[in-house]
Amino acid sequence: MEYDAIVIGAGNGGLVSALTLQKQGKNVLLLESNNVPGGVATSFYRGRFEFEASLHEMCQFGGDTRSGDVRELFKRLGILDKVEVKELDETFHVITLDTNEEYEMPVGIDNFIKKMEEYVPNSTKSMEDFFELCDECKRAMNYLNESKGNPDKEVLKTSYPNFMVVASHSLQTVLEALKMPKKAQAILTTYWVYLGSPAPYISFVHYAIMLYSYVVNKPVISLNRSHELSLALFEEFTRLNGTSKFLTEVKEIIVDKGAVKGVVTSDNHIYKSNIVIANVSPNLVYGRLIPQAKVPKKARQLTNARILGARGVCVYLGLNKSPEELGLKNYSYFIYHTLDSKKEFERMTHLKSDNLVGVVLNNANPNCSPKGTTILYLTSLYFSKVFSDIATKDNYFELKEAIAENLIATFEQATKTNIFEAIEEIEVATPLTFARYTNHPDGVIYGYLAKKSDNLLPRIMNMFNENYIKGLYFVGGFGPRLSGYSSTYLSGEMAALQALKEMGDESEN
Amino acid sequence: MKVKIKISNIKAIDMLKFKKLGEEREKAIETSYTDKVVYSYPINELAKVLHPKSMKVMVTNIIKETNDTKTIVFKRLNNEPFPPFRAGQYVVLDAKIKGVSYKRSYSISSSPKNLDQISITVRAVRDGIVSNYLVKELTLNTDMVLEGPFGTFTYNSLRDKKQILALVGGSGITPIMSLARAIYDKVENCDLTILYGEKTYADILFKDELDKICRECENVRVKYILSDEKSSIYDTGYISKEQISEYELGSYSYFVCGPVHFYHHLDKIFQELDIPNKYIRHDIYKECEVGLHHNKYTLTVLTDNKEIDIPCYEDEPILKALENASIKAPSKCLVGVCGFCRSKLIKGKVKTDYTYVRGSDINNDYLHPCVSYPLSDVTIKLCK
Ligand SMILES: Cc1cc2nc3c(=O)[nH]c(=O)nc-3n(C[C@H](O)[C@H](O)[C@H](O)COP(=O)(O)OP(=O)(O)OC[C@H]3O[C@@H](n4cnc5c(N)ncnc54)[C@H](O)[C@@H]3O)c2cc1C
Ligand code: FES
């Protein structure tokens, strides 16, 4: 059977690609090795708790009046009415362990600036400039996307001059240049861990777009867990007669004369297509799925040049007390030793790091668990392969429990609460869990590290030159838009549109 | 709209640098090494060791425990050790009986210390196809397939009390036996008291070994309770509220394993004693494999782009109808908990248990066929 396109992996990126193409009348085959769609965008039950597997908050969604890119995408895909989301009224709440600081930031630009002024007097001017700049960056990125790799230099120069100035710089460099007070810089940078890269590495534009979206569009969550988002995409794909196979792993991509011809699955079926969209890592594709002799030199070089991004441990807790009883009033708690992102990034190359993001689901979604209970997630990232270095088959269970214990203790200390005594259900996901579930190298959850030439802009600017094998596209966290819900969804559409063009069938959107 | 923002310092190098972003990336690629891409990561390999997709095994020993119960010992055909497991976990056994493949889950009864071989202990239940085959027909050296280990009926030091009171009905002793052995072997570090209810003295499983463990290990105790036999040595009757209250309330986690009516019985007691959910762990319980075969309907199965009609019965889970018709369907726990059999109801009415079905799955007509019973002709779509 020959398909117009084959999508490997039903994560966020893969699902959007598959649906976008199917909606254009293409005949798509979606192959997924797990038994549910979504990749890490899913949920699971333990006892009386349905745990969200990954989504803390999504940016670029917004509401009716401030509709973000992802919301527009869902509209185009015809699934907006299939998902129930909720906007949050806070951005972040950060607590530092070593310096005993605590800051709570609201949504809305004015509120945000005002609150910052309270914490850091004389920060208003630089904050205003910052948000102006964010707005321009956002519009400039839209323009870059619309121009499909061929921006008009003049338009860039005249309409987006400030964007052009900052585009090649790191978050830290630009905040310095804006003469933002150090303390305000530090607070503003709190979200760095969401992009898995500290202020000196992460591109200003990338960070600015995310923070801006959280402040302006507000963060959103999916009330029925991210599984509902994944399911909405999948059900629509199926309704349009898309073909899917679960529990089916792709073990080879067939390449002939520099072009993809199809895939071979673990049950030894061959499916033919001239388009393959990979929701998996280039490491897997070039290192295992395509026979080495057929991997172009450039593809090898690119893959070898990249650094794997964040690995993570996530502790899922079902507690038998309400958030009020526990004394937890915020939704998200960023807990670091200090606000110095570079220093914390270094700390997080060690296993004993206890920097974490705590999320109290009930504070955004009060009916997510039975009355009198709380769902709490503690997520901690590692920026090295330290977990792999230490885990063995003999110490794995113990290691898991020890890490969880450490994280819970830190959360207790930072929030001055008692969590241990309320644990009714506990599940711990480690890099091993993610490696097993997603097949990603070393179990990374954020794709490649966003640093230097592997930041957002260089990736996007060069994505049209990096199709080293004809008909092969990458989407998802390892793709050109990097990791995160909104990015991976949007990467799915981008690749689908590119593929449509290749099929000689450019669509209107 | 043009805004003048004072962005000092970096202004001079702006435009050029922007244009160069792409070129710099190009350069970084060109100067990177050309070696082949090696996809080899210890943690991905370890994941496969800990969670093999399935394991080919051979029956190396069959031990008669009582008249109707046998322990079956397996080793892996590739001679690798079994993946480490926690006492209380189960495996899924794929048994081929008269050409039909049946999957059943059984708790591991052996100690997690010895991974060269693992064992399950099976009691033949009335009309049970697989259990009777395993107890009465299975022979040494038979090759079989196991999946797992799976399950969360395990001791967790962060959640549970250090003292466990295990409440066991009949063959529910198997995961608790594994725990007792694990404590004895110093693999698990908790204190275990077992209230073990059996029908008669002759039905008690592992009695000699349990008594030995209790004698030699101060952290394990057992009390036998017989329901169908008068005895002057052992307590008789059903495990009661009074017996449970003898163990200081608030100091124990309760691990319950036994038949369905046993859970109902204990749930009532826990409620009366006001014991919080947190301290009660249930093993996944196993329905008896009996069917009364009345009210026959047609089950239409959509799978692999085919549409297959098979018979199904109102008092038989849909998964069983699939099994009888030799239609391959994903499954693990068989009791509605793991979600592995998750399928979509396309048409028809069913009686089903939604306890462990994701909220959005329910909204989109998904169900778990292992706990779904037809109330009309039914069409389902398998997820595979
Ligand atoms: C704990 C955690 C918290 C997070 N929190 C947030 C958050 O708050 N906000 C946010 O925006 N982002 C968050 N993220 C990131 C976000 O979840 C991911 O970036 C995004 O879901 C990744 O999508 P993806 O398209 O890369 O697909 P993935 O989820 O990586 O899925 C890849 C899929 O491919 C399948 N696959 C792999 N190999 C094969 C093969 N050979 N054949 C067939 N199928 C295969 C896998 O089974 C999997 O389903 C979080 C991630 C984690 C892990
Ligand atoms: S097999 Fe586990 S839910 Fe059906």
C-alpha cells in the first residue's frame, strides 16, 4: 500500500502533521509504538488520581480575545471545540533556597511591570522597553514564518529594526543592553528552565516570545489533561479517514538515491511513501533507522554537532489533603537555589540537584481529583547524562526513591508544608521511563540544547537547507521550533506545509 | 508602528550578525565530525533490560503446593536473568491451549532476590480454562511467553507505613509470599504481619516456608484463619473487624489481596474503622473465569482495516470474546486498571467499569474491554 505521507510517532508534532495533511485530502499513515496517541502529552491513572504526564502550562494559546498561534492552529484543524482549556491568572511563583527570596508574578503587561517595580524599584522603564521589544519580536517571527524562508531584507529593516538588533543575541546580553536592573533580570529569567537553557545561552527572541505569550495570552492548561488535546487531534485525523497503527514501531526508513521511499515496521511490514515525517530524534533516524551508508555526510555532521538537552525526573503525587489543608495556594512553584540561571544550570548537571518546578493542579483545575485531595507534580531537570551514568539495573528502584524523597523534602522546605504524610499515590518517571516511552536518546525530554547555532532562529533560518534526504522532515522537540507544546504543534504544521509543497500541492494556509 | 528602544552596546553589530546566524550554523555543521551517528545510550539499553517487550521462557520446575495449586518455575530461554522486580508485581502469561492463545496475569510468588528463575503459583478454579491447564496439564520444559513485570501493588517507603498488615484470602497469598521472601532475603525493608484466610488447613499454601521465615526473621509474622473448618489451633471464620483492630490503628498500611467478595468484605471494615485510603493498597483482583453463556449478541470488531463478526455473551467480558475468536487484542492486567486494552466503542450498549478510564477517553467513547460486558450487539475498534 502506498501512502502520500507516513508519520513516525504520534506525539504533538506527528499528530499535527498527520492531521494537516489528511485535511488537505492526502492519504496519511500514522505509526506509533505506544498504545495511545500523544507521546508525553498524555495522562495515566494511579488509584483515584488521573495524572497529567507532562503539561504544566501551554503558551501561545490564549482566549477568544487574545487568540494565540496554537489556538488559531486548532481552529484551522477543526478541533478547537473539542478541547476544554482554562486560562491561568498567574505566571510564575519563584522561591530561592539559598537566598530566601520569593516572587509572585501576575499575568497582563501592566500588572507584571507594576509588580516588578514593587520588587525592584526603578525597573519600570527597562520592563516597558522589554515588552515593546517582545511585541516586535513576536510580529517579526510571524513575518519570518509567512515569508517561508525568504524574508525581504528591506521589510525586516524597516518594520522590525529592533528585532534585527537583538535577533542574534542571548537573553542575558539583551537584558543587559536594556539596562534592566540585575534583580529584575534575574526574576524575569525564572522561566529559563522551561526552555532548558540558561540566560547566557538561550536566544533572547525565543525566551521573549514565550514569556510574552504567558504574560499577554496567559498560560493555559487542558482541563481533561493533555490527553484530551492529543485525542482531539487523533480523532479528527481518524474521522477524515487517516490510517493509524499503534503498538507499531518503525525500525527502518527506506532510502534510495537520496530520497525516502517508505518505512519498515517491527512486524516486518513495508509501507511505501515519498514523504516521511519523523516525530523522533535525528539521532534515531540517522543512527539507526536509515542504513549508515545512506546517511549523507552533512546529516551526520549536523547530528554529531548537537548537544542533547534536558533530561528529567518527574514525581507524580496524589495527596489525601486539599491544597488549603496543605497550605498551597499557587499553581506553579519554581524552586531554585539562586536566581542565577547559569549557576543553576551547572548545578543541574549533578544528580543531587534539587531545583524543581512544583505544580499544584487543583489550584488551576479544582475538580481534577476527588474532594479533599490534591495532585502535585515535582519536575526536576538534568543537563547531563548523569542519571545514565549512575543508574544500573540493581540500584534503579532505590535511586528512584531516593531522588523522589530528596525532591519532596526540598519542596516541603521551600513551601513550608508537610507533603510526605499526605502521600496516597506516588509515581516517579526518570530518564529511563522517558527513554522507554519516547525512544528519545538518553531519555531527553527537551530535544537538543538551545545554545549558539542551535537556537531558535538559526534553526528556522536554515531549515530549508537541512533536508539532506529528499522527502524526510523532522517535527517535535528535536525539530526546528524546539521543545514545548506550542512549538511542537507548530512544527507539525510547518513540516506538513513543506511536504505539501514538495508534493506540488501548495495549500492556501 | 516603530518604537525607538534604546538598546545600547549591541547596536553596532546588529544587522550583520543577524544575517550571519544561518552561515554560522552552516559552519558549525561543516566543522563537526563526520563519523557515523551512533545510536547507543546506556539508559535506553537499561530500559530494555528492565522492561523487555516479552520474554521467551521455559518451565523448569512444577511444584505441587496443595491438591489444586501448583507453583510453576520459569527460566529465560536466552539464559539472561529476569528483570529486577518489586515484590507484589505480576507477569502476563501467554498460554497456548489447543491452538488458542490466552493471556493471564499472575503475581510473581518468588523472591526478587533470585532473578535466574521466577515462579508463579496457580490455583485451579472451577471452569477456568487457563488455570486448569496450568495445574493439570502443563509439563516440564514447555516453552511459553511472559510479559512484565508490571504492577504497583508494592511497598513504597515514602508512602506506606513501615508496618504492613497483609490481609489475604486464598491464593491471594502469592504476591505477599513474594514480599515475605523479599524481607527474609533483605531485599525489602519493612515489617510484615499476614492474616491469611484459607478454606481449610489443607488449602494453606507455603505453610512450611512461611513458618520457617517467621521463626528466622523477626520482621515477618503470620496468622492463619480457616473459614470452612473448625480448629482448636487456628482462628476460624472470616477475617473480622476485631482481628484487624488488634493491630494498633494508625500504625499500619493494609495490603489486601484475595477474591472480589473478600475486598467488599474488607472495604466495609475499613470504612467502619475509618481507615484513610492512603493506608489501603489493593492488589488488582481477579474475577473467576466463569461464564453462564446466556444472552448472546454479535460483536463486530474493527481491526487491521477488517471488520470481523464474532459471538459475545452478556456475562462475559468483551476481551474474552476476542480471545475465544483468536483475535489478537492488546491486554495486560485483565481487570480494567492498566488501560492497555483500551478500545473505542463505535456502536451498541455495554455495561462497563470506568474507574480507570481517562476522563477524555470516556468523553470519546473509549472503554476497557476486559471489564466491559455487552448489553446489545456491539461494534468496537481496537487500538493497534
Ligand atoms: C515532565 C514534562 C513536563 C513538560 N512540561 C511542559 C509544559 O508545561 N509546557 C510545555 O509547553 N511543554 C512541556 N513539556 C514538553 C512537551 O511535553 C514536549 O515538548 C512535547 O510534548 C513533545 O512532543 P513531540 O512532538 O516531540 O513528541 P513526543 O512526545 O516526544 O513523542 C514522540 C512519539 O514518537 C513515538 N516513537 C518513537 N520512536 C518511534 C518509532 N521508531 N516508531 C514509531 N513511533 C515512535 C513515541 O512513542 C512517541 O509517542 C514537558 C515535558 C515533560 C516530559
Ligand atoms: S487489560 Fe488492563 S485494562 Fe484491560
